[in-house]
Amino acid sequence: MRAVLVGPPGAGKGTQAQILASELSIPKVSTGDIFRANVSGGTELGKQAKAYMDRGDLVPDEVTNAMVRDRLKEQDAKQGFLLDGFPRNVAQAEALNKILDDLGERLDAVLELKVDEEEVVRRLSGRRQCRNCNHVHHVEFDPPRSEGVCDNCGGELFQREDDSEHVVRHRLEVYREQTEPLVSFYANEGILVAIEATGSVDEVTERAKSALRSRA
Ligand code: ADP
Ligand code: AMP
């Protein structure tokens, strides 16, 4: 399965991608996680990305596309992958088609997670992410057993700076203007499947699995 998850920030892409990737034994490739790891590692890539991320803007396409090209060439992505957070605009979607063409691969499905903005704001304001394994919790909807500690690996949970209210508002605008056009882009390619992403995490996973099965 080679699939993309698309949806507004806070829709649950990372949460679902982690569950589905583990069930399918393929890697979850999250551009946000890769950028954050580079920012905390102080790499050149992290330095290039940080200011854009702090504002909630997209990191320039050349930087992002090159990073994804390198990642998808790795051995563990040969049998499939779930992309979370990429592509984020039509130019990136075209770049992804080119990357996959060069690798002799193609996308099987693009899964759209549909959720309204009020719910997204609730989800993002309580999101806590693990510094070590990137697992996400929510203070109310998926609280860790011990406060501040990741259930998955025991790592430290932190609140992302770009989950502050005014950056979230800007990220939602960026989503509407730049990312949402991907829905019709992929509908035209005939590979879009959309599900309601409201309800419990388990309910959404079940919907996601049956939607992806329809494209397998
Ligand atoms: P995205 O990757 O789309 O930005 P996340 O997967 O990080 O979204 O989810 C955002 C927040 O919402 C996290 O705190 C997560 O625990 C929580 N969340 C995810 N799915 C659900 C759900 N179905 N119901 C309630 N909260 C959820
Ligand atoms: P995310 O973890 O997906 O919410 O992404 C966090 C931030 O990383 C975004 O607000 C962007 O600044 C940057 N980012 C992640 N993915 C991309 C992408 N595909 N293109 C450009 N910037 C990205």
C-alpha cells in the first residue's frame, strides 16, 4: 500500500498513520516529524525549516521535495508507505508523482480525513507529542497513563509551539488555500477516498481501513 493521508492540521492524520502503518508493516513518513527532528538536532535542514514552521507556513517546496525523495528511496519504503503531511500543495503532488515515476512506483490511494474546524481546534489545543517516538496523546481524548509521559515509550511529552491559537488559525488558512485543492487533484486522478474523521480513534481507524481496502 502506497498512500497519502490528507486533511487539516489536527484531523488525526498522524494518529491514524501510526496505527495503520504498524498494522500494514510499512513506514509512516511524516514530513512534520522529520522537520522537527532536524530542528531539535540543529541540522542545516532544521535551520532552513524552523522559521517557516514557527509561523505555520509551508517550508519551501525544493527543500521538502528533496527530503521526501531521499526518504522514499530508503529500503524500508520499498514495500509501501503512508505519507502524513506531504504533499501539502499541488506542486508537491506533482513532484511526488515524478519521484514515484522515477522509482517505478505509483500511489494506490489518497485518504482524506474530513473534520470541522471547531473539532480541529479542540484537538490541537490538547495535543501532546512525544519527544522520543513522536506518538501523540491528547490531554482529554487520549490522556497518557502518567501525566507528561508517553504511554508508548516512556518519553517526555511536549506541547508543540505551532499548536498555539494564532499559529493554528494561520495553519488552517494555509490548509484551505494551498492543501485543500489536492482533494480535487486526486479525485481527478481517481484515487481519492474520503472518510468522516469524527468519533473515536478506533471508529476512524475502522473507516480508514475499509476505505483503503477499496483501493488495495
Ligand atoms: P494531525 O496529524 O492530522 O495534525 P494528530 O494525529 O496529531 O493530527 O491529532 C491531533 C490531536 O487530536 C492529537 O492530540 C490526537 O491525540 C487527537 N485525536 C486524534 N484522533 C482523534 C479522535 N478521533 N478523537 C479525538 N481526538 C483525536
Ligand atoms: P505537521 O507536523 O504536519 O503539522 O507539520 C508541521 C509544520 O512542518 C508545518 O506547519 C510546516 O511548516 C512544516 N511542514 C510539514 N510538512 C510540510 C510539507 N509537506 N511542505 C511544507 N512544509 C511542511
